[in-house]
Amino acid sequence: MTARPARIGAAAAVARLSGWEILPGDRDAIRKTFRFGDFNRAFGFMTRVAIMADKLDHHPEWFNVYDRVEVTLATHDADGVTELDVTLAAFMDRVAAG
């Protein structure tokens, strides 16, 4: 079994990412809301991210309503934000940018 990345913390992650923020409260996590032109584009984004998430064995917490996808990222077995979250967040940003 491959070792999971060590916790780096939400502050270190958002310093390297555009538009992501630290989740308020006691939990070490990052979040971002993505907006698209319609439901089809939002769902397409989620589909592309789901494929990458499976490859990384790292799955987002997300919520979708029509053109909006709200994402929260944290690595549960590290109890906080790791390089996996930065990798998946950067991928989401690239997909959303087209």
C-alpha cells in the first residue's frame, strides 16, 4: 500500500491555489464554489473531476445545484489538507477554466 501524503494544512494549500479559501471552523479543509453556464457544463465538470479523483484515490465532498458546484477538500485519513487536495484542486481549476 502506498503511503498517503502528510498533512500540510489549509493555509499552505490556499497560498498555492487561486480562489480557494480555508473552510471556516475547526476543520482543516479548503473550499471553492464553481459556476458554469448551465447544468450540463456543471455536470460535465463533475464527471471529469470524478475520473481524476478515482485515479488519485481521493474523492471530493461536493454539492451541485443547476450551474453551481460547491467543493470541500480534505484528506480524511490525514485529518486535514495534504498534497492530494492541492493536486485535485489544481486539476479542478484547469477543468473549470476550459
